[in-house]
Amino acid sequence: MPGGNLVRSYDPSAVLQAAFRRFFDHIQIDEAWLTIVRDAARRGPVVYVMRNLSFLDFMALDHLTERHGLPGVRFANDLGLWVLEPFAETWSEAVLRSRRVSPTDRLTEVIQSGGSAALFLKRPPTLLEKAAHGRRRVSSEGDALVKALFDLQGRMDRPIMLVPQVFVWSKRPESLEPSAVDFVLGPRDWPGRVRLAMEFLLNYRNVLLRAGEPIALSDFLLANAGESQETLVRRGTYALLRKVERERRAVLGPMRKPPDRVREEIIRSPKLSHTIRQLAGDGRAERMLLTARAYRMLRELEAAPDPETIFAMSKAVQGILNVLYAGLEVDTDGIERVRQAAQRGTLVFLPSHKSHIDYLLLSHVLHKHSLQLPLIAAGDNLSFFPAGMIFRRGGAFFIRRTFRGDRLYAAVVDAYLRRVLRDGWPIEVFIEGTRSRTGKLLPPKLGLLNMLVDSGLTIPDRDILFVPVSIGYERLVEEGSYVRELLGGEKRKEGTTALIRASAVFAERYGRLNIQFGEALSLRDLMKETGIDADDRVTPARRRELTKKIAHRTMGRINAVTAVTPGAIVAVALLTHGKRGLTHAELLDRVRQLLLVLQRQGARCISS
């Protein structure tokens, strides 16, 4: 560690320490955050970088670093806590800014002595700054401190490690248009003290802390050698803010827009507008009629995700799972891969489809692991009252089984998918098109997937990642109806009556569930592999080739990660036995042999 006296860390009173333990110990952190910070600390002094000034973020970060034995925070800029200023040496220094050491000198002293710091890049403008600059950007103290770090790195051998941090105090998504609450209590970015206290007390049990990929300042300077200091500060600040924003978006998803605005954007999209003009010809009245019809189609189609409904549905799904199933096993390594993929681009989940439970299960698992929920492509047979209303507010959008003979409907669905992908929404599409009655994967249906690929090709600045998902069951709640259909019976139409009749399934238990995630497929990588350049005009034939490649690789990866259940192993042992029967001991021996073969092949197996 470099020489010099180490600047003291924040030492809260016993009362504050008890309060911090009461509230901050609930903050959800994962092993990835601990690993990132510890690895960074081994390389050099750590600077925890956050977007907006918040004394609550500082106090929570200070408590968690001390609790987990991580580099303690010995500097934080512009907290504005007056007599409670954490790093003031005397009362006069706490009350009078003129008595304090300048922030740049204090930060330099902390880093040179081997300590760690918390750096807030933005602060709310003061009333004088608002009056002087209006809506224009006000130079914040964060810029000067970033410049000081660049200057200091030039005099140090060890790299200064900038670790982006984000606290998510509320999972309620942000909206583009301010609400009445924003005007009264302050916006989400700069909440007033009343709003800050309310959000904290209401959500402290569900707060998340995430860390982005660290930036080694020495490596950043080498990569940008020859640039002016002003350019370095601007690029460095932008890179840090972008990493913080990626972490926030992975949890909260895109900014919400008013439904009317979304519909207007979709109707005015070039491709849909062109289709309406083609179908209407020169007649203005015909064009207005087709536009009105397109609006009606959109209202029947669109999802309307609502945070309260999603929260209530997650609780209800957990209750249903507890009653119907013996347990749920989740591929935790796969979840972490999904989290990383969400930072690289927009996700399209492509799950296997065996049961109506599938619609609820993936969203429930993602919600439990604090990942943004996808919009789910569901058949319009599920839009009946009251389930359709609930599913729509849970994130489902309803599409017809076939688009044949209706160019306008196909164009509306295509425009809707383009809009939600451009806005950054994850999407869930059941690639088989319908539920498998036998448990085997069905041949992939390419219609919706082709639309998604076509939409992804028009978004050059963001990758689309297709995530294969295997959802496995020991028993299916629909097993009775499947047997009837396989024996030649007709499929019963979904509806309110069928929903009431389905309550009989709660009389039984259906074993264990499992959900597994395959390696994500990058659209950009597959474009390169297929010989398609980002600037190429892709013909329909080449797009179909790309779509088929994605579809078949997805099916292969779903098969590769599908877990073997105890029931399946026992069934194989019985069905492959050549005689009329076998003893219990013989059955166990055959099951052990099968398990050994599966383990040698690297198959995933579910515990009984």
C-alpha cells in the first residue's frame, strides 16, 4: 500500500449503526458484486462510481462495504449533510464549507494513501444555477473529480479502479412523462426528502445493489492516448454512466411511454404506413378507415404491463406452485448468463412449451431474480375474460394463430414487434407455436421469429440475443386432456368455463418443476457467420436462412439443457426391460446404470 496516513473512514454513532443494520442488511447483493469489488481492490484503489448524488446511497454503500470486509469508503463528494458531514474533522469544518479541504485535494489524498472513494457524477442544480442556465447542462463537481483522477493516474504505478454501482430503491419502472407525484415530491432522479423517505421505508426489503464492469483508469488512458483532457473526461464520464445505465435497465427495463403515444408511433411507422397506403389506394376515406382498423387491432393486440398486477401475479404464482408442485429448480448459472446478456442487448426468450403454466413460470423466475420481465406472445385464444385482462396487465400480447389473408393485421403485428424491440423490451415467444402433447420438442414455427429477425436487422446500434429456455415437468396438469386428444378427442376451447373446471387440478400434486437456460445466440454473430454485413440490404431469402439457423440452433440448445427427471429415468428403465416385470432391486440397479450413462454424457439431472 502507498505511504502516507490513511484518511479515516466514516464512523457512525451506535444509534445510526443499529438503524443501518435494521434497514441496509436487507439489501440484495449477489456473489458477482462481491467478486467484482474484491478483484478490483486487488489491482488498485477502488472508486465506487454512482450516477446521481444521494446520501442514502453513500450510507448504504459504506455499511455494506464494512459488513463484507471490502475497501471502506473514505471520501464522498458533495453530500450536503451539514453537521452530519461524515468526513468533517471538526464542527466548524462540518458547518462551514470554507473550512474544508477542497474535494479534489481530499480525493487525491485518499487515493494516494490507498483508500477508496465514492464518486457521484451528477448532482441536482441549485436554484441559482437553474436561473442562470435554465435547462442547459450545468457543470457538476463530478467532472472536476474525474479530471483529478486522470491527473493522479499519471503519477501512479497501480491502476485506479472505477467500479460503477447502482442502487435500485424501487422496481417501479420509470416513465418518460412526469406525473403529479413528480411535481409535488420531486422526480425519481432527484427525489425530495419526503419522497426519498417514503420510497426507502416502503421498499427497503427489496432494494438491489448491482456493479458494472470496472474500468482500470491506466488502461483507459492507454486506449485514448493523445486525446485532450477535456475529451478524456467526457469519454470517461460517458463510459461510466453507460455502464450504470445498463445495470439499471437490466432490472427496470425501458422507460415507459403513455399507451396513446406508443400506438401513434406504431401507426406512423414507415412500413405500416406504406402498407395502409397500398391497401387504400388513392382514396382518403379508405385510408382513414384502414387506419382506424389498425388502431382497433393494436388495442386488441398490445400488452399493458402494470407493476402492481405483476407483483400480485408473482405472489399468486408462488402460491399456486406451492400447492401444485413439490419444488422448483432454477438454473442459477443460466440466470447469471441471462443477466450478463441483458447488458449486451435486447433479449428474446425462446422457451419450450408443454403447459399453460409456461406462460407464468418464466416471468415468475425472472421477477424473483430481479430481471426485467418480457412481453409474452400469447395466442388470442387466451384473451377471454377475466384471464385475458390479467395476462395483458402481466405483460402478454395476443396474436391470431394465422395471419393469412389479412395483410393489414400482419403489418400491425410486425410494426408492434419493431416498436417494442426498438424501445428495448425483452420478448418471450414460444417457438413451437403450440403446446407439445408428447413432451418432445415440436418443429419450430418461423413466422413470429422471422418478424423479430427482420426487426433486429433494422436496429444496428443494439444486438438482439435469443435465449433458449427449457421448462421441464415431472407431471403436467393437462395430462388428462392430452391423453384424450392423443386418443382422437377434440381439443376443448379455452374460456371462463374451462378455467373454472380447471380448479380440479388443485386436488393433486405434480412433482417438481425445473427451468434451464441455454447459451444465448447473438444476432450479430450469426449475421457474420451467414455472411451478412450490417450495411447490407438483406433479401427475404437470406433473412429466412438466418431465421432457420436461429430456430434450429435454439431447438438444439433447448434439447442440450433439458434436465432429466426421476420419472423419466424410471420410465426408460421399465420400457427398455425385455421381460414382463422386474423386482424393485432390479429397477434400482437399472436406474443407477442409466444415471451413470447420463452423468458421463454431461446431462443435467433433477433431484427427486
